[in-house]
Amino acid sequence: MTRKTIVITGGTGLIGAALVQRLATEHEVHCVSRRPPPARAAIWHALDLAHACGFERLPQRADAVIYLAQSEYFRDFPAHSLNIYEVNTANVLRMLEYARQAGVKNFVYGSSGGINAVDKTKANENVEIPAVGDIGFYLSTKLCSEILAQNYAAFFKVAILRYFFVYGRGQRHGMLIPRLVQRVRAGEPIVLHGRDGIRINPVHVADAAEATRCALSLDVSMAINIAGPQVLSLRQIGEIIGAAVGRAPVFTVEDDKEPQDLIGDTTGMREHLTAPQIHFADGIKSLL
């Protein structure tokens, strides 16, 4: 395998940490983050992407850039709108320019499956996404960055990866799956819209990291959903968690509300990257 120079932002996050661990043993990995990366073999560049950054200390030549950083205040609009914008959009553009000047061959941008929420049945990468503000500020910044990245496809291959409900060890407690685990353990009710609640296909971090690694070898530019192998209702997810922790989940059903399913079509993932392998009953064990 040819040794590459790879620059990663968000290398201390859930997906990034798993990815850095995999890549640093075979490649020269430069990690842009506020905290040191988990892999000692990675080269750390201490930068805070919540502010305008210069990337002069990064290698002058690189083979690939993976942008996984996202604002930790993604829910806090408008209180932290500038923070969200700097991390999710402004510094994406600066990194795109760095990538162009560094002569990279592949640029991978970590977006969100929520971008596809216009299709309530099964989110396909080819669904037309309206550029309107009612998708929310966080997703608006993600969509803006997708558009910016696509403009650079003349200079390198651009892979836009839309992640659907990634979960795994070390995930922040405020994210969906850790919140559900905590509610089941505490005997607190899980609210369901309709009898079974929303249907999703959450992806384990190991599958998400492997798909991201595979995106470094794409020879065309495209958007690809990164989602898990199973479509599960919120009720099913709660029951699987309950079996894993040894406590029956409690549900509150709101029949007057329609569940807003968000299911990622994994056809592109399977054809161009790798098929997701980890079923939820197995993957949830990593959180316990």
C-alpha cells in the first residue's frame, strides 16, 4: 500500500478518532483539532476551528483531506450561530482552498443525513434538496458546505458523506442513542409518535469509519449516505437496549403525532464504499 499524507479535522470526535486509529498505522496523518488525537502516530496541529484559521503549518503537499469537524453547539441557534458557521462552513472553504493548493486527489466532507429530510420514506442522495432556511441553521451550514465542496470537483474528487445517526463508544451523552440508553436505564419513558415511533437505520462508528476510509479511493465525485444495515423503529431500538441492559423500556405513545422517518438509502454506500456490517443488537454493547 502506498503511504499517503492525509489531513483530518475532527480527529478527536466519534468517527474521527476511530478513523485516525485506522489510518495512522499506514499513512502520515495530520490531525487538526483542539485536543491531541487518540493515535500517538498522528501529527497534531492544535487549532480551534471555531475561529478563522490559517493552515500554513500543514504539509505543503498532501494526498487527501477529510473534514469531519462540526460545532459542538449545533443545537444552539442563534446563541452560537457564529461558532456553528465557522466550524461547519467558513473553515470548510478555507480547507478546500488549502486542499487545492496542496494538490490533494481526494476531499471527503462529513455532512449529515438530516440534509435528506425532505424525503420522509427513504433518503436517497439524488433527492432534490430545497435551499431554504426552514431546514434549520445547522443543516443549512452543512448544505452550504456541500455546495461549496462541489464547486471544487474540478480540482480533486469530492466525496460528501451524509451520516445517519452514528453511535458508538465515547459518544457524547446528548446524542440520540446514548440518550435512549440513559432513559431505559433510569426507567424514564421514551416518547413515541404513533405506536412505534420514528424509523431510522443507525450506523455503528466502526462501519462509519470504514466507509470514510474507503471514500479516500473514490475516482469520481459524489454524495453517499452512510447508514446502518437495519431499519428499526424507536420502539424496537428501545426494546433492544432494554434487553442489553436488563431492564424493560417504558414508552409513552402520542397517537396524534406522525413519526418523521429518516432512513438512509445505503445502495450507494454498498456499491461504492463498503456494506454496513454491525447490527444494532451487537453495536449497542459498545455503549454499555
